Amino acid sequence: MGALPETTSAGLPAFPAAGLAELQRQSMRIGGREKAAILLVSLGPERAADVFRHLKDEEIEALSLEMAKTRQVPQDTS
């Protein structure tokens, strides 16, 4: 297992400038629900639960199903 990525003061992953451009290109090929699922998985259970508190039941169900389908996320994507 590799080292944890650097984070910003808000606790979000910090991206090097060169990696950010590639991340933006990759994100254009991923649908919105899948992007949200990747983000929630990356945040971990406690922070994802904080997000879920602001969503409707239908949105939680849809994102939970998408998260379950998300097997592995390449390190450079998350």
C-alpha cells in the first residue's frame, strides 16, 4: 500500500499541476453519478455519511448502487 496523498487544509486530496490536467481529461469520460460514487468512496465512510445526510433517499440509493459497482479506482483518478 502506498503513502497517503497530500491533502489541502479542507482535507481534500491535493493534485500536482501536471496530474490535474490528466485527471480533467479522464473525468470527461466518466459520468456524473460515477464521479460522485468515486468521490464518496475516496472520502471514506464517515465523510460519505456526512454527504448522504444532505441527499434524498432516491439519490442515496442510486449513489449506493453506483458505489457498489465501483470495484477499483485507479490511483491517478481518485
